[in-house]
Amino acid sequence: MKLIKWLVISIFAIVICAVLYLTVFFNINDFKPQVVDAVKQHTGRTLTIDQDLSWSFFPTLGINVGSIALSNPDNFQPQQMLQVNQAVANVALLPLFSQQVKVDNLSLDGLTLNLITDKQGNTSFDGLTSTAQNDKSKDVESDQIDKSMPLSSLNVGGVSITNMHINLIDMQTNSEQHFTLTSFTLGEFSLGEFADMEYEFEAELADMKLSSSGSGKIKVSQKIDHIQISDLLIENLVEGENLPNKTVKSTIAADLSVALNTKNIDLVISKLSVDSIQASAKLAVNYAKKVPVIDFNIEFGDIDLNSLLPKSAESDTDKNGTSEQDAEVTSEPDLASLKGIDLTLALKAKSIKLDNLLTQNWQLNTTVKQGLIDIKQLTAELYQGNINVKASIDARNKVPSYQFNNQLNGLQIRPLLTDLAEVDLLSGTANFTVKGHGSSLIPAKLKQQLIANGQFEIADGSLYGVNIPQMIRSGQKKLAGDLSAQDSQELKTDFTSLAGGFSLLDGVITNPDLAMASPLIRLDGKGTANIISHQIDYSLITKVVGSLAGQGGEKDALSGIDIPLKITGSFQEPKYRLDTQALLKGKLNKETDKLKDSLFKKLGGL
């Protein structure tokens, strides 16, 4: 017992002597000039320590650092790269002897970081980076320290960071971005135990402002190989003139797990709301490889994209049908970053609305790997039908290329055209298939370089804007000499089927085999539709197969005669007209044939 007693007394005596030496004979501030000179020698920067450094020894070993600053390179404004108002760290002294770290208090106030890029591309970090050899030697030293000084426990009484500012100033683009961590607090923290944390953050970007606050609980495992954050709740408010209603609010409730030993990150978002949009998601990331492997599943409720898109005036369209927005885009989008992504994405949405177009039950399965986007399946329900798409985009080359295979079945085409393009042209139940490929994602070139072909069939529908039987009746009356004859029936032509094939090349859709059947007429035609200028040029041949007066009427005088029709104009305002000269020629040919037959009979068939 006496031996232990004297051993404890000796240890305390050594500690007291060390404290007396450090406080009476050793002044830490005497080393400030050497530290400043060393920083100047190795970095060319000026380190300023305005206030004296101070020690604390018992019951904690601590240091209090007042105002310090590190300068930016010469001719940079602001002159200071890093400024700190005050930093305090207190570590319990006695637990250190048993390889236990107990931090009673760790606080940092008023850190300001000014990161500048000048017009020549020089940055605030130039001259501060270490050589690869130094980095390797530091890693070796760190490994040796880790092996020689294992920690049996780590306890932090509290962490407080306040008034932290980061300013990004780019002289090349003449832009500034400002980030402010108003506060970050961490409650009592121990390895293997959850600790409360909270933060408040603000960011001022070029055209918007972000305010964010959050809270949660964090736990680090005893071996420091696993980090877990639970009950994380983040609330964001984004403000900007280009945003809908000038503000967007979002809320995230999530749990996060990071396995440092296996390099896996798992994020479960139980609630994600952006204004009226609600969603949930799961994200798994493995970053053990050079290219991280990402698996992302997200499920949305009802999505109204109109509430998220900025309000802007519609762009004018020139005579060729090219919008100002399309004309402005002259370069391919930069998709080089896709080469560094290995992503598997599964997306579901209850409904998606854009403008007046409403679709339901979206399912998307796609992968992005080594610059290839492969849409394995994209399905949705729209206007009592369904769509099934398979597509791919190859972004490995400077000019991206793409291909697709699209099928539409059971689609009610009239409400679709009305909601999508405000065009009241067709009605009926449509089946549609198209395959295509092309290169370039520049809007103007996309229309020009898209190559596609397909088939369409519309059953039990109507062609709006024209009443073909009425046109024929009107033409027939004019041939009979009644130039004032009019018919006030609805401008609509009913049909039982409308079908054909088409091809798309150089922005022009060509349809060589249009066929329409109805109880009164048969229609065959061919023509083109230009998707760049929005112009139509169709030639149609109509034959009367029944009485134009309707069921029960006598056989029409025009029965069997080819009646030519023309469709011109634009998609929005198609123009229909009857070629009366060709109609008269057809009637005269028919009468001539009758006269020939009668003459042959009288001559005994000679």
C-alpha cells in the first residue's frame, strides 16, 4: 500500500512540476514568431495571431486560441483566406494516461473562409498543397500513430460551431456564392452511443437563396468503422425570382448508415416533400471501386410539374417553326460525367401532369454505366391507353446518339392531342408503333437528324375540321349549276378505320399509304408533314361507296368516281379543299364511258 501511495504522489508531483514549468518558465507565446516564419517560408502566406495563446491544465488540458488569420496570395481580394475569431479545446487530463480521450468542450466561432479564383485561373489553394511524397509519409506516420496509440474510448462533452462563413469568389465568371453555417451543435457524445445534433445553414447563390435547418441523432461505433444517423429531419426553403411563386419548400425525413470498413452507404428517405409533391426513396452506394455503384429506388405520389417549372413567357416562333429557345442552343450538352457513374434507377409515380397532359402509373427501370443510358422499361397509362418505351443514349462520344422503340395501345387520341398540342384534329382509339434512332441532342438538330418508321391504326373515330361527304355534296350541286348551295352540317368526317405507315427523315414525316374507311366513302392518300416548319401537304383520293344522303338513299351519281382532296396549311390550322376541276373531269370520263357502251350496243357490239 505504501508503494502505491508513493507512486501516486510521485505522478502528481511530476504533473505539478510540468504545469509549473509550462506556466512559469515556458511561455507558449514565445513560439508565435517561429510559427509565423515557418508558415511564411513554406507557403508564402502571412499567418497573423492577434491575441495571446493560453493554457488550461486541471481538471482539463486545454488551449484557447484567439483571433488568427491566414492570408490569400498577393493581389487577391479579400486579403485574408482564413479568419477565426476564437477556438477552444479542453481535454480531460487524467483519462489520457489510460488511452481515453474525453473532450469537455470543443468550440469554434467566427470562421471565415474566402476562396478566390482570379481571372487567370489561380486559386486561394495554390501553394498550399503538399507533394505526393509528403502525403505518403504523413499517411505512414498516421498509420504508425494509429497502431501505437489505440483509443479505448472517446467522449466529447459538446461541440459548438457558430458563425462559419464560406465565400466563393470567381473573377473569371464574375460570380460570388456565399455559404453560412449559422450554428452546429453536437450534444454529449460517446463511441457506441447516440448523440443529438442540430444545424442552421444559409446559402446565397447567383439567382437564389437557400435556408436550411435540421436535427437528428448520430452514433459512431466503438471501432470507428460505422456511422449511423437516425431521425434526421431537414427543412429547406429556396427563394428566387425564377422559381414558381418565387419560393420552393422541401422536407426530408431520413436515416443514414455509413459502413467505413465495407465502404457502403445506405440512405432510407421515409418522407420527401417538395411543395405539393410527396415521395419516399432508398439509396445504396458502394464506393469501394473507382466508380461508385449506386442503386436508387424512388416512389412518387401525384406530380404536378407545372408547380415546379418557372413562369416564363412563351418564346416566339419564326416562319420556319423554330423557337427562339431552340435557336439559342448551338452546342451539345456535356454528358462526360456519365462515364463516371454506375447507377441503377427504379422510379414509380402515381401520376405526372405537365401543362394539360396527364399520365398515370409511371414505372421506369434504367441503368447508367460507362456513358451508356439504357432505359430497359418505361411504362405509363394515358388517356385510357398505355405506353411502353425502350430506349438508350450513348454519351461516350462527343456527339451523343440514341435509339428507341415505342408502342402505344388503346389510346384515346382526341383528348391527347387537345391537351398536348391544343389541336382538335382526330378522335378514335389509336394503336401506334415507332422505332427510331439519331444523333445530337441539340433541339434543332434532333428534329433534323432523327430517323424513324412506324405504323398507326385508329378505329371508330372522326376527322375534325372537314366534312368530306358534305364537300362532295356541295361540289355535286355546283356541277349541277347550283352555285349558291350550302350545307350547315358539322365539320366532321366519321370513319371506322384510319391506318397507314410512315417514315421520318430530315424532319419530314412521309405517309405513302393512308387508308380510311367509312360507311359512305373510302379514302386513300399520301403526303408529308414537316415537324420543323409544321406544314402539311397531303393528297387524298375519295370514292363514294354509299348514298351521301345517308342510309336508305338512292345510289349516288358520284358513286365510283375518284374525288381528289387536298390538305395543306399547318398543324394548328389545316386547310381542306375539293379539286372541282378533277371532279368534273372524272364525271365527264364516266359519262363518256356510258356513251361508248350505248354506242357499242347499237352497233351490235362492234
